Amino acid sequence: MYYFIGIKGSGMASLATILFDLGYEVSGSDIDKYIFIEDELRKRGIPIYSFDKNNIKDGYHVVIGNAFDESNEEVKEALNNPKVITHTYYDFLGKLMDDYISIGIAGTHGKTTTTGMAYHLFKDFKKTSVLIGDGTGHAQENSEYFISETCEYQDHFLHYYPTYAVINNIELDHVDYFQSMEQYTASFEKFANQVKDTVIVWGDDPYLPHLNYKTRVLKFGINEKNDVLAKNIINNDYGLSFDVYIHNELFGHFALPFYGMHMLYNSLAVITLGYLENMDASYIQKQLSTFDGVKRRYTVKEIGNNIYVDDYAHHPTAIRYVIEATRSRYPGKEIVAVFQPDRFSRGLRFAKEFAEAMDLADYPFFVHFPENAKKEDGIDIDIYDIAKYNPRSIVIHEDEEAVKLLAEHDGAVFLFMSSKDIYKLEDMVIAFKETKV
């Protein structure tokens, strides 16, 4: 039995479903509150229990989620039982990846989407298993490839030694752990040099081209110095169209239903992976043209004359990406942007940047920090400390008053952005507007 403490965590749920798909008996525990990530667990009939030390039995393999320590009764019980084998999430995943041609997807922004896109490319090429950071995990027995999102948070990605890696970009984040840009880039450099074959990096990034690489590197982007180069780019409401040159030779033309330059870069990274594994351009075009995204990354609902988008954006740059992609996809539409920050440390460090990013919207709304936001030592901030840098913005709660205020807008694109459950406010707005029809 594999037992997961914190099984509703995005990576933990993915790993649990992978082991289930491989034929193992799996169960786990977590808080009783519903989290959308648990849907895939329940589809498979994987039991989810409330925390209770009596859940831990002799002979179990216990995987401990990153957010849990001995203050949790199950963790304490597992660690103190000599008949229980314990694993951290990242150590277990690292050992699992060693059994395959493994692909690690890293970078500050775009990891989840790029992981999903890479899986979509590989799954019909040869048997492939995947761990995506939206709670999705799929496994096939005798897979040749294993694709995994590899997050830098608290240096967890330094437990992985993939065959290939993608690093989409580097921009300071997780400031509760990384104290400087130098520390942050040093961790990415170390990760890159743990890659066994080739690391694929965004060559237009201000930091990535200048790291000290000891492994083979392929750089992608739109700058002429890149190994994988996009030319003749069209980025409009029809999507992206571009030619790809690899080592100065035309590889192929791509027309994809994606929006925004960040999706061009994600696509180039995945095209490079396909190239390394000897896929031809026509196959890559066919596969990527049917990729429809991952959970909570620009998830679109079109209801009446309004468009509702749920996105995981929780960093100023990600917010800019979402708004800019929306301008391309829905030209002429008013954009109502609703953002809820997740961590107080991130909110404090990037207060001005959050306000500036939200200023790209026609109507910016900031939602109060969630009640369950983790208190961090020495940090005292509330939503007004961010909103004050954007005089046009309005601060709201997740309540009926906010719903009525948002619902005054019509014929618009509503962007709901947060790593927390902001989609519940989205559902409230949709329900309210439907009662007014």
C-alpha cells in the first residue's frame, strides 16, 4: 500500500494516480475541504481519509507531502514506526524518473502548460507517463518516457536528474525561500547541470543564456543567436503562425490555436523536445494543433455574450501574460481582471509589479488575501498595500456585494486569476448573471 499524506496536493495527487495506473494499491489523507485536484483521485476510486494517526499501518510505504512535518499526527506516526517505509515526495519522484527517458519541465512561468503540451506531443509517439502540476497524472506500463513538472520551490528540483530538461525562463519567485536573484539563478544553474543529455532554455531570457552550463544546451527564441529560432511570426485572434529554423535550417511551419508570445515560447521548447527525439515537423504540427490546455491555465467558458477565464496566474509576469493573450484572442472586448494574491511574502515583494500588471486590464479588481493564506514571520501586508499603487483598482471580498459589482459589466472578458480557489467567485458571478437573463 502506498499511502499519501497530503494527497490533495497538486504533485501528490498526480503521483498517486500514476502509481494507481501502474497497478499499485493507493490511498491517502488530507483536509476535508473540497479541492478540485481530488477529482482525478475520486474517478479512480482512490480512498481519501481525514488525518488520523490510526490510518498508518505496518508495511505501508508512506509518501509525505512537502507541506507536512511531525506536527501532523500521521507524519509523526509514520516516522516513528520501524515497520513503515517513508518517502518524501521529491525523493520518490526522483527515483521514479530514473527508470525512464525522463523530461523535466522547469522555469518560473509556464511549467504546467509546457508539461501538458509535451505530454500531448509524446503520448501518441511512444508509451509515455506524465506528472502535471495541476493534479493530473497518467501512467502506462512499460512506458519509454516520463515527463514531469519540476518545481524550484525550496530547491525541490535539485532531487531530479532528468534525461532532458526545459527551462522556460527565470524570474525571481518564492521569495519566502530565495533571498536573492543570485541564489535563485544558482539553483537553476545547478539543476541544468544535473541533466544527463540536453537542457533546453529560452535564449532570449535575461539570465538563462549566461549560466555556466556543463551539459549540452539548446537555446530557443526569436533572437538570431538561438539554436531553435521562430521567424515570420503572426500572433493574432486566429492564433500563432511561425516558421521554425534549427541550426539555421528550416525545420517546419507551424500554425497553432494558441494566443500570446508566452505560448510561442512554450511551443518552441516542446518542438525542440520533439526534434531531439527525431519527430518530424508534420507530426509535431498535428499533435500540438489539438492541445487544448491544462486545468486552471486559461480555462475558458463562453456564456451568453460574456467570456469567463480561470487562470492560475499568481505572479505579476503571469498576470501580464494572461491579459496580453486575452487582448490577442478577444480584440475589442473589455477586460475585467480579478486577482487574489496567495502568499503575503510574494504580495509584499511584488506589490508595485502586481498593480502595474493589473493596470493592463480595463477594469482591475483586487480580492482580499484568502483566510487560509499562511502567515509568514515578519510580514505585515493586506490587499490595500498592493491596490494603493493602482488608483483605478477596486478592492473586493468574495461575497455577494462583489458579485453584483462585477456583474454590472457585460459583453466582457472576465479574468479570474489566483493560485487559490478564485474560481468559486467566478461561479458565483456566472450564476448571478444567469438569474438576470
